[in-house]
Amino acid sequence: MASLPAAPGTPGGAPADLATVGPQAGQRRRGGNDPDRPRTPLDWVGRVVVYLLLAIGGAIILIPFFWMLSTSLKSDASLIAYPPQWIPNPVVPGNYPEAWTSLPFDRWLLNTVFTTVLAMIAEIFTAALVAYGFARFRFPGRNVLFIILLSTMMLPGILTLIPKFLIWREVGRIDTFSPLTVGAWFAWGPSYIFLLRQFFLTIPREIEEAAIIDGANVFQVFREIMLPLVKPALLAIAVLSFQGNWNNFEGALIYLSTLEKYPMVLGLQFYGATLSNTAPQWNLMMAMATVMALPILVLFFLAQRYFIEGLTVGGVKG
Amino acid sequence: MLSWYTLTLTDFVGVGVFVGVVMVATHWVLRRFGVGREAAAGYSLIVPWILGLVIWNAGPFLAALYLSFTEYNILQPPRWIGLDNYVRMFTEDRQFWTVLRFTLLYSVINVPLGLLGALLTATLLNQNVKGLGGWRTLYYLPAVLPAAATALLWRWMFTENGLINSILSPFLNLFGIARPAWFTDIDLVLPAFIIMALWGVFGANTVILLAGLKNIPRDLYDAAKVDGAGTIRRYVNVTIPMLSPTLFYVLILGIIGSLQTFAVAFFIESPRRAGTFMNVYIYQEAFDRGRMGYASALGWIMLLIILLFTLLVFRSSAAWVHYEGEKNQNG
């Protein structure tokens, strides 16, 4: 976090607001003579209640995670033990290779990485271009178009799904990765455009004007001046975009039919459907669910600031 | 097998170049026709989105409207049948009503409950707690778990021998109730879905609301304190109005999202009699039963329901959402 350039913009702008959301923000405000600091015994009771409630909530959040991990390391026999076994006994790490090799999981991983990377590149790049256009250039109809952009967020995806399917079928791209990636060139994420536009709006115009006087064209200004300035927002979008494409189930379900072309998420669903009803091997299932979740959880711990920025900008400044 | 990847790579590069060329061409044409420098640049920058709007939104949108008046199974060309699809939906298709009821009940219970819980948690987190960053990470964790993993995990926890029943076991024994299999029980499937959804979105909403709470200027509280307002008065008269735009945002997104629940329902099959989510039903009609026309009609009804809900919330927002004059301008 410290390695990042300071958020640009005026104090009232989005990046500055986002900074107050950061982990240290709370502490910074808590000055020496904080009026809310507990003084009376009653205040202390209040504090204890607050922490107690938070801890209960935290336990409710954490127990399922722990249960997923714990199940993934259990033997078949201890799956349904009562009382429930929190710590697996015996610990069976072999569940992971067993599940992984029972179906073409390595192929599915490759497919997921392939489609995620391509879609991310196009999605982020075009979102930035469009957001820049909306934020910085005055042209007739701009506000109407921007309202249309926002209202497309409300369109239920399922409604346009059938015609989209027919288009891809018409161009012979059913059961290929193209529908999952190529569409990203058309700035398909309105929320990303909205988020980036909010960031661009906070950058003082003088910065660009100076560059234009120096003879730079629109693309040079965009690439060399604007993009570096909104880097925190780009990273916020990158994590959201990664998450969205990594988990893209709907598209994969509709367009892909060959087992070897599945991404992880569809493979996982297939794997779940093959489980026997009489003695489902939940340990193997949970092992693969953990593998699927792992990259996103790791990314979240490394870059949680960007997850939170991407999430909060619409709600707080919208 | 390599060709699978090269094909898409070629498509990808080709379409990328195409979009770039259209952008440059747009700029050139606009300039030739005497459009100002700034406007021409603006238009050409938003070209990718305009193309997407036409090809992937407006076109399919109208096509879906047309298809909804036809009988179409992909193999034969669409056959115009007027309003038959809509008539059938409301008069003959009993499953439609079951599904609609299930989806609406789910949203109507899930969204307000989630919002209240998130508001309570955000308020607790806003009490100058120690280690705020850590708490927030903890509460946000379920929201980053892929829906597929969430669904499988809860399906497992809600089985007959699952964790939930084990925890409830003392109570179940006390009343002599057999351990239910939640997701296959016609009465429990809806509560089970709601519990799972609450766990999943709770943290994301909490983080958004917390950011909203942190944005409320401190002097407002100090002023209220000087006026003699107690903790509860301050919460009702300062916090809630100041937070209302954020609450509104979370509410709208929550409704839209929850009406469109899809992926989790694919990982957890609910009993047919209990109903399923509307989007899953539409998918099944279109791709399992090959009724593209009927599915499009269902999709249109779905759009109308979403619009109706959004409109209701927008309408009511005049009464409870408080916007500060200047805040609204750059938003």
C-alpha cells in the first residue's frame, strides 16, 4: 500500500474519500481527546457489548470457511461423524490430488486463466477509454448517453442472453472461448466505466491542458498522463474484473459444451453433479471448492484495499 | 486442442483491431464534417461502448422482444404467434407462478434483512473499534468467495448430516424433530437459500455502509450533541438521513441482484414443487426445452418486474433519501 502514488485530486474528490476508507483511516481520526473514548463504567459495558457482538458475527462468518477447509482434509469415514469433527482426524491431504486428477482439472485451470486474462485486458482497457471520454470531453448528447449507460446496468442479463447466443451461433463460435472474451472489447462493464469516470473527474484539468499545449495528442495524454494518475482505480477494477471473469459461470454454461473446454467453475459444477447421491464425497468437493477460491482469497489479502475501493465508490459518491 | 486457443486469440486480436479502427475512423469522419476537436475526440473515445450498446444491448433487446411473440426452437425459423406466450404464462403455466412466488419471496425477505444486518454491523464497526481493518477484512471475506464455492459449501452444510443440523441437533432432539435435508425440503429450501445469501452479501453491504458512515461529517454530531440530542436521537436524525443515499444504493443493487440469482441455483437444485429462481427457469425453458420464444417472453416479464421494483424504490426515495445539494452534483 505504501508503494502506491498518493491519490490525486481535490479533497472532495473520490480518491481522497476512498483514502479515508483505508485501514488506517479510523486511527487517524481518533485523536488524543476523542469525545467517544469510554469514561464511565457504563461506557465500558457498551464497549464490551460491541466487541462481543462483533466477535459473534465474526464467528458466523468464519465457521463455514473453517468447515470448508476442515472437510477438504477429512477421510470419507469421518465426514458425517457426530459430534462434528472440527480438526480432521486423520488429516487426508491426499484428497486434493485425488480430486484434481479424477477429472481434467488442469485443463480447466488453463482455460480459466486463458479466458480471464484476455477478457480482463480488453475490459479494463476499453472501460478506461470510455470513462475518459465521458469524464473529460464535452460533446452533444453526453449526459443522455451516460444515463443510458447507467440504465443498462438494470437490464437483466438473461433477457439478452438468447439473442446473444444466436449471434455467436450465427458466426460459428458456439463451444469456443470467443464469446467469453471477445465481447469485452465493447466495454461490457458499465459499472467499471462509472467507477473510472468518477476518478477521472477528480483530476484537475490543468494537468492535461499543459500537456496539450506541449503538443501531445489525445492518446498520448491518456496513456502517459491520465492512466498513471488513476492507477489506484485501475487496480480496483482489475481485481473486480479478475473476480468477475474467474467466476463467470453463466457465459461458460451457455456457450461451452465440450468437457475439456470448461473453465474451473463449470468443471466444479460438473464435478458436483457426478457426485453419488448415496455417499457424496464432500471432502473431495470441498477440496476443489477450496482450490477454486484460493487465487481470489490470496488476491483479496494482497490487494484488499482495491476490492474495497471498487466496492464503495458507487455507494458513497453515487 | 491448441487450435481452440489460437482461434479465440485470432478473434480477440481481430475484434480489438476492428474496434480501434472504428474509433480512428469516427474521429476522422467527424473532423471532416466540421465537428469540433473536443467533441470528435469524445465521441471516438466512447465508440467501444456505443458499438457494444448497439450490438450487445439494443439489438438483442429488440430481438428478444420480437422472439417473445414467436414460437422458436432454433431448428425451425421463428413462427409468429402474437401474445400466445404471454397468455400461456399467465393462464396455463403453473410452474411460472411457483417460480415467480419463490423469486419474489426470496428477494423481499433477503434484501431488507441483509440491509438491516449490514447496517447494524457497520454501526458497530463505526464505534471506534480497535483493529478496524482486520474486522472489515473478516466481514468482507464471504463476498470474495466464488459463488460456486459458496453454494457447494452451504449445500454440504445443509445436508441431513451437515454442520447446521449437527449444531441444531440438541433442539431438534428436544422437540423430537428428524434432521431435515434443507435444500430438498419443500418448506426449508427458501429459508436455506436466504441464510446462504445473507452470509454471502452481508459483508459487502457492511463495507459500503461503513464507508458511508465514515463520510458523515463529525460536526453534524457535535452540533446535535450541543442541541441536547441523545445517542438514539442522533442516530435517527443525523446518521440515517446522512446515510440514506448509500442505503438507497445498496437497496437498489440488492433488489436487482437478488431477483437475478442464477449461478448458486445451478449448484443447488431445489425441489421442482418448491420452485426455483426465475433466471434458472428462463434458462431451462430456453436451453433445456428449446423454447426460445417462451423464454424471451419470460425474460421480458423479468425486466418489467425489475423496473417495477426499481421504480417503487425510486418513488419512495423522495420520502426517505436525503441528498445534500452539493454532493449530488459530481455524482
